[in-house]
Amino acid sequence: LSLRRQRQMCIRDRSRQQGVYVITHTDNGKLYVGSATGRNGIYQRWQDYISNGHGNDTGLIAIVKQHGLEYVQTHFRYTLLEHYDFNVPKDVVLARESYWKEALDTRKHGYNGN
């Protein structure tokens, strides 16, 4: 497959999935756990981060303000923890997000405020 075709398939697949992800700040190891349950799923959520560096997440906005978008693009790594099709209820995905926040202790030692 061509690189262009692979990218199109990736966009299509991520647009059809919801899920839970973790963002790692590679300078200090702090984590942020989030979920993607909106209309265009994981793809749209990650596009939000690409466009502004924080996806409107309070814990990440301060970092972008302090260091700038280019810093975040260089020092943050995005990892998909779990993915689901849209037949799975949103409540299930949000419960799994809470599970990962607890398991990774991101409310106390990361960027999750909720």
C-alpha cells in the first residue's frame, strides 16, 4: 500500500473508534489520561491536540501557555490504551478512562484534575 493509502485507512479507522488514551510528557514522565467518545472518535480528539497542543484540557493548557505549541509537539507522546467501536456505550468508555486515571495515579502525580 502507498503511504497515502495507509494514512487514509488510519484516518478512517480512527474516525470509527472511540477509546482511552494516555499522553506522556517525556521530560518529566507525567501522564494525562483522556477519552475520545465524540462523533469522529479518536481521530478527531487527536486532531484537537495537534491543532492547539492541549485539546482544551485544563491540565495541559498551562504547559502550552508556558512552553508553546512546538514544545508540546516535541515532548508529548500519545498512546492508545483501549479502543472500541461506537456500539459500546459511552459510559463504558468513560468508566475505563476513570479506571486508567486511578491505575496510573494521574490525578495525584499527573495532569488529570478530575
